[in-house]
Amino acid sequence: MEKAALAATGETQDSPQHRLDAARHGRAEVIPERLAVITGGNKGVGLEVCRQLACQGVTVILTARDEKREKDAAEFLRSESKLPNIIFHQLDVRDDNSVTSLAQYIESTYGKLDILVNNAAVSGIVAYEEGLKALNMDAETWTSGRAAKLLKEVFQNTYDESFNCLNTNYYGCKRVTEALLPLLKLSTSGARIVNASSLVSELKRMPNEKLRNDLSNISIWDEDRIEAVLNTFLEDLKNGRLEEAGWLMMLPTYTVLKMFINLYTRIMARRYPKMRINCVRPGFVKTDISWGFHT
């Protein structure tokens, strides 16, 4: 608690606020002891991750696609939570130029990165929210997967929404990770990557037995094979063959992509053993992506 209080008040010369101010004024020799980037940090789980890391004295770069919401979120944490070590930078994980801009900013300002939390995600579903609320499902029904049939009338799986989900949830994570890897390799406190996963990514939920078995065998996978399978998924969705081909029918795009986020995380952890790379399920909480359902 004392360290968090010092970080919030900026009372010492070694505080995150001092280091942040120094970096902003071109004193490149003074850099944060720990620097983190959070994608999708303007609300929900991402916002709370920013808060918790900042409370531990980490200098946090809060990123989000919407610049106004991002600035509002950062200002809220700085003022309401008394956390001066929060800064913001616009980031659209779907856009190569936006990702490159973030990487260049971090390189020129800080010269390294210590923590990356890939949290940005979308549901991949067009939802009839009034109908969804009318179902009045409890959290256990929702998380167990038994809600799939109930949701057919209120969820629509469109190709455009699924493509956006693919580009955000999987390729966005991969795009940001690859761009920031050179900076993570320069970490002086031990680089860490955390990818947000989900309960729905449990392999036992996958109806396609061959794919389920393949997903458990890390040795046969690389990014090219992942991309080939994801392209097949999109084609099956486009042609109305999801159920026939053995894909999940509840939140199909979101669920499949979280399974492949887990797989991508394992590939990266094997490739970079000196870094701590893992994925985490934050729990079923009341956020926009769960349409307000919670435990």
C-alpha cells in the first residue's frame, strides 16, 4: 500500500510520475522501472487492469481505438483514483499504421517495454439486446454453453461482424505483439505478455473432434496453420456450414478465436522462453462484451 500511495502522490524522485515527466521533457536517461501497455483499456476489464497496475507503481499506457473515450478513461484514473502514472495513446489494433505509431512512440520516448496486456476484443455478434435481456438467463446457464439454443433468436452471426472479430481478437493481438516484441526484449525487469482469454475457450466445448484433438497438440501448430484454419472457419460461416462442419454455435467466432488465442500464446511462450507469456481468464464480469450479464 505504501508503494501505491507514493506512486499516486509523486512524493519521491523515483516515483512513476517523476520518471514520466522526465521522459516527456526529453530526458531519455530517466525511464520507468516498469512500463505497461494495455489494449482496450478505456473500459471494463482493461480499465481495471490499468488501475491495478498503476496502483503497483507501473507506468501504464492506456490504449483504445476511440481517442476521446481513451482520454476520458485516463483522466478518470488520474483524477478519481489519484494515479498520475497513467498516460494514453490512441491504438486501433486492426490498423498496421496505428500499431506502428504506438511502437515508434514507445521506442522514442522510453526505449523499452516491460508488460503487454492484449485485452482488446469484440463479440463478433449482432445482438438484439432487448430480446437478450428478456431471456433473463443466469450466469451459470450463460457460461455453461447451454444457452446456445436460446440465443438463436437474439444473436446473428454475420460475415462482416465475424471478420471484424477475427481482425480484432486474433490478428489484433498478433499484430500488437509482433510490433512490440523488439521493445519487450529490451526490458530490464523481465518482459511479460498476458493475453485475455475466456471460459468459452475450453477445448471440451469444441464439437469437431479432430480439431479438438489437434488444438491440444502444440507441436503441430504455427501461425500459418492457425491462419489456414481461421480462413476455413470464415468460409464455413459465409456458406452457413458452421454446425455441419462441427464448429461451436454459441458465440462461434468469439469462442473459436479465444481457443486460438490460447494456442498462439503457447506458441509464443515456447518461442520466447525467457519471457513470461501466458493467457488468463478474467472471469465472467459485467461488461459490454457480456451484455451486462454477471455472476
